[in-house]
Amino acid sequence: MQKKLDEFAIGETGVVKAVGGEGKIKRRLFDMGITPGAEILLRKKAPLGDPIEITIRGYELTLRKTEAQFVNMEVKK
Amino acid sequence: MMRFALAGNPNSGKTTLFNGLTGSTAHVGNWPGVTVDKRDGLYKKCAEPISIIDLPGIYSLSPYTPEEVIARNYILDEKPDCVINIIDATNLERNLYLTTQIMEIDVPVVIALNMMDAVVKQGDAIDEKALEKKLGVPVVAISALKGEGLAELMERAYSTSKTPRLGKTVLEHGALAHLITDVKIALDGPGVENPLFHAVKLAEEDELEVNAHKDTVKMVEEFKKTFKDDTFGDDFEALIADARYKYISDNFSSVITKKNKEKFASTKSDKADKVLTHKIWGIPIFLVVLFAIFHLTFSEDFLYLGKIFGLPSLDDLGIDTEAFGGQLLACFYDGAVFSPGVIINNLWNNIIVEYAFGWLVNIIAESGMSVWAVGLLNDGIIEGLKAVLSFLPPILVLFLFFSILEDSGYMARIAFILDRMFRKFGLSGRAFLPMIMGFGCSVPAMINTRTLADDKERAATIRVIPFFSCGAKLPILTAVAGAIVAFFGVGNADLITYGMYLLGIVSAILAVLFMRNTSLKGETPPFIMELPAYHAPQFKNLMIHLWDKTKHFVKKAFTIIVASTIVIWVLSHFSFSWGFLEDEEINQSILAQISMLVQPIFTPLGFGSQLGEFGWVFVVAAISGLIAKENVIATFATLAACLAAVASLDISTLDITAEEGIDAVQAMIMATGIGIPGLIAFIAFNMTTIPCFAAVGTAKAELMNNKSYRGTLLFWIISSFIVAAAVYTIGSWWWTLFIWAAAVILTAWCVISYNKKAKEKLDNQKLG
């Protein structure tokens, strides 16, 4: 099943399919390791529901939902 | 001299390595044009001394952030003899991403594999030899924290730097290999330096490169027309980033042996994080931490021991606080135990600085110089020096705490927790701490805005920091509020004080909203940020942090504080005919004359022309408050004595020298007949206008350019007039509230519709 990273629930994992967005944000997402094929675990959400915290390539990364919506994911069962 | 540059990801231990290599020789400044720290120092244990340059911490060499541009320009243009790329061994994959980019530049590279001890502790292993073989450059395992492996690292860097190295790319077998080779040859022909690096960046259509090589970029455009990738289309920037990560995971996963095979294993740091960023407890825990910091720094009743046990004051105990022993004791205790921050502050200001300058003041006073010269030296210059020095304790103590928060990794979590709330005002979660620090002292608060990535966001934050009423403004609040209650017999002093704090916060929010939509407009910067693993802060690093910040403050703020203190002293002690005046003759001073002249412009604020003959006293007090806000009330006391002499003001029932200043303010009320709205407007004016010179000097040092600095001064003047005028008019005629509300709504509407139009125009241009 495919969905966007900002729609993930806590504890859900998946694989990056594609990354969209404009130059600056997309490049930043790529630079931080969010590239197709990378595995992501949604670790938690901030007390107000946004931003989110993910584990990727063995480290913790935080991003806002507005940025996470550019990341298309294949959900892992 | 040979120069080695240190490059690496943030949180990779780069600063620790730098400190370990250079010891106390580090020199801190700013990179030209930006407020990113520039540090360099000397390494002396090699065959020849080597200058070490600490480049900003970066994840990539993209053209999008100032840090990245600085780092790449330094390596390309300044041509260091060697680049030491420090890598966090616990996070090899992402750290090597930067390495693959640095390796494309024609410069000798050595890899410092840091935190190997942490890898071993986790039960994992990394094969350094295999890593070295695969990368083709020397790899040295080090522990920056323990100082292990540094000598070997430098020896190998030293010998490596002797042989030039040509750039190498991991993209040589990918889909873009041909394009990159062709562009490289095209660049190499006319003798462009670092052809490979530029070729790769051109293929990425990196803005900086496209502008520099307008002809060659056509090759990329031609190639693009014939090229289509299934996943990325013709987005070469994405394709290249992906190819780098693919190369890393294909080639280097064999280098690491992991004990725990599970991909998302839970660590100790995760457990701590679960509590500290908890859905419900996260925010309360943060508030407790914040309260603890303020309590430890500023509280004069540590742990409320004084209140709980009803401890006696030194006077009650019959201890003479004038004698040295009593003075010393009074630094620690007086009716309550002081918190560590207050004790340090007292020891420094009341003992060390006081005694160090005390004998000098005496020598000057008894030197037989003319009265005005003694006054200039003692009350002008020495007071100015003391003003600079008096800010050191709060800066040091607050920074100690905030460096601990930063180093431990908690600061990043605070930004994570609060980002949502602050985005509404066009700021990121990181802006919260500097603002709240403003309640203690604006100076360290402004310095701390360095954690903000965006320059416009920083400028907006620096401007509103003084609205968060600092410790030195509290005496104005309590004295005026106390006088209102004592003289008019209405209201509640605590309530007035509290209300003024609230007014400051509301003004700050409105001002930020306004600026972020007009003069300091900018997109909220992206918030894609690493959350570093928690770890205990290192004592040595903390001390180096503190030393850097203190040095920066003294160097930058020193001149402006001392110079302005002297100017104000001269203005208040000389008449226009250059006759020297005693304190009590302040009414004849240049300052008073100027104040009388400008008095009418304060009429809408309630302390202008309507106050008649002596209305200028409030202007004089506000101006002397620029030296330090404590001066406002002290000036009232001086003025009261002066008016008693020249205007036969009857102050016999008042004690104008009382420390709280309530009676001094009452004398001003008697002399001028000012009303409650005018008095409250006066407080509001002092709260939101140009802060003390120390804060002004810090703002100048921290803002990126002079234009922004002048804009900041103008902002403070305008906002204080607006806020005070609103307070006065609403206080005098309640129905003007509706006029002010309408004005705010109208302004908001104008800004919103203007921005909408501008955006439509921009969109049309893009389409057209």
C-alpha cells in the first residue's frame, strides 16, 4: 500500500518510493538520506502532532508534515 | 604556513577535535558577510606548525545554506593543503555522503573516523583498513573526546598533504558518467581548477555553477533532452544524490559488522527521549527545566528557603554590611540564601569589580584634578567599564546552562516540541529560547539567536527580545507601580507589574507577525533537522564555548557601551556654555535643555507638553536609562533633589534616596502633576524602546549588516511610541480602544491584501 510520509502512524515503517517538492526542500530531504529505497520508521510525533520524528539510515531526523508530504512511501507490513 | 581544513557533519565531534588539536590557540570571528562562526588555531606538534581551520558543520555541499557555501568556497578558493574529513562512525552512511562530495575536489583528504569507542561499546565493529582501501584515502580511527589518535591523524594528514590528489567521483559508473566526463574535459581545456567538482555541480544545475560557467551548462541541457530515467525523469540533482547513497550502501555495508541485526533497535538515548518529548509530559518537563534555570540564575531566595523558614535578614542579626566581612556575607545571604547565579554576580560586582576600581576611584578623587575631570573619569569612563564588566556574570551563568542544553541534545528536542506553536508567528521552534532568556537579560539572549538558521528570523527575534522585560527593567516597574498605589491610592502594584510583562509579550507577538509579513518577509525555513543522540556534555567543551561567547561580547560591545556612557555623562553634567554642573544642577544641563526641546513629541504618550514646566524630567530619565535601565529610577532621585532646590518642591515627607525609588517617583508626580495613564505609558515606553547600550552593542555585533542594525534602532523607537501612545490614550479615554483595534485590523488587512497582490503578480510573471 502506498501513502505519504505525513500520513504515517507512530510505529509504522515503509520504504521511500519517490520524493517531490521544490528545489531547496527536495535537495535537503535527499541530503539527509531520504532517497528512494531508504527504509523509514515513524518514531513519534511532537506533542502538538507536528513535526514528526523518523529513524532513517540509523539516525533520528525531524521534519514538518508540510515537508513529509513530499515523500511517497510504500508501507511495510 | 600549512593550512588544514576540518570538514564534517554537525554533531560529528568536529568542534571537540578542533579544540583537541588547537588547545587554547583558537581564534573566533565571523565569516565575512554572515554570522557563521569562523575559528582557526594552531597545531604545533608536527614538523612545522599547522594552521587548523574549522569549517561550519554541514551535511552536503549544496548551494542552499550559507554554511555549505562557505565550506565549499573555502576548499575551492583558499586551497587548504589538506582536508580532514571527520566522520561519526556510529552513523557511517550519512556521514560518507559528504565525503563522496569532498573527494571530488582536487585536494588531499584524510578521514578521521571518530567515536569508534562508541561503536565498539555497542558491540559493533568497523573495518578501517577495508574502508581505507575502498575510499582510496587514509582513514585514521580517533576519539576526539579522549584525545586518542590525534597525533597519528596529524602525521598522516601531514604526509598526505605533500602529494597532490586529483578528484574522484563515485558517479563514474552511473547513468551520468559520460556527461560528467565530457563536461569535465570541456572545463579542463580552458584550465578551470577542480574540473571534476564543477562538472558534477553543473550536472546538478547548481545555481552558483550555472552562473559561473554559462557556456558549458548548454552541454548539460542538450544531454537532458535525450535522457529519461524511470524514477527521476530528468531531475539530475535527485539522480546524483540517490547515486551517492546507493554507492555508499552497496560498498560500505560490508565494512560494518553489527551485533544487533534489527534495523530500528532501541538505545538508551531513545528511552530518555521517550520521557523528554512525551506527548503529555514533554511541555511541562520543558517548563520545569526553564524555571530551574531561571531560579538558579536570578533567584534571591534559593529553593525558597528564606520564605519557608522565615530566615532573618543581616540587619536583624546585627551584622554590619558596610564592613568587609559583612559585605562578603551579604553576597551569599540576606534574609534568604541566594541562588548560585546571584552569588556569582554579587561576588563579581560587589567585591571584585568594586574593590578593583574602588582604589582607582579614590586615587582619582584625591588627585587634585578639577571637579569635572574627576567626574568624567570616575562617573563617565569607570562607570562605563563597570557596566561592561557587570554583564559578565549573567552571560556566563545563563550560557553555561544553555550550552549544557545544547551539548546534551535537549535543545534540538525543545525546537521539536515547540515548532508547531512558533510557526504560526513565522518563526521556528528554536526562537523560543532566546526570547524567554530575554526575561533574564537581553545580552545573552541576543547572542543565543545564533542557533537560528535564517538571518531574517534572527533579526526579527533580536528586535523583540527587549520586549521581554529584563531583570534591570523590573525596578522601573516596581517603583512606578508602587508610586501609583502610594500616591493615588488605587490599584495593585503586583497587578500593574504583571500587566506590563503581559503587554511586552503581546507587543512582541504583534511586532514579529508584522515584520515577518513586511520588512523581514521570508518563507519559514524548512525544519528538516537531525536529532542528535543524547549524551553528557563535556566540561572542556562547555568552558571553551563560554570563553568564546564572553570574548565576543567584550570585544564587540565594549566600545559602544563605554563611549555612550561617557556621552550621556557629559550631556548631563555640562551646560551649553560648557560650564561644569554638579549632579543637583541637572536642570541646566545640555541633556535637560534637549529634553525640554523634544518634550512636545512625547505629548501623545502622556509625558509631554501637558505636564508643563517640569515635564522634561521623564525624558531625561528615559535617556539616562539607555546606559542601564536601573538608571531611570536613580535619575528620578537626582532630579527630585534638584527640583527641591530650584522649584521649592516640598519633599520633606518623602525619602527620595530609598532604594525602591517609590518616593522618588512620587516627587516627580508632585512636580509634574502627571496622571496614572501617563505613568503607565512611561513604563511601557521604557520597556519597548531602545534597550540599554549593552544590548544595543550586542545587537550590532549579532546583526549581519549596518542596514539591519539601523533598522533595528528605528524599530525600537517607533514601536515604543506606538505602544506607549496606545497605553496613554486608552488609559485616558477608554473608547479610543476601538480606534486602536480598528487601526490594528486595518494594518493587518492592508498587509495581507498587499502580499496577496504581490504574490499574484509574481505568479503571473512566472507564467508569462
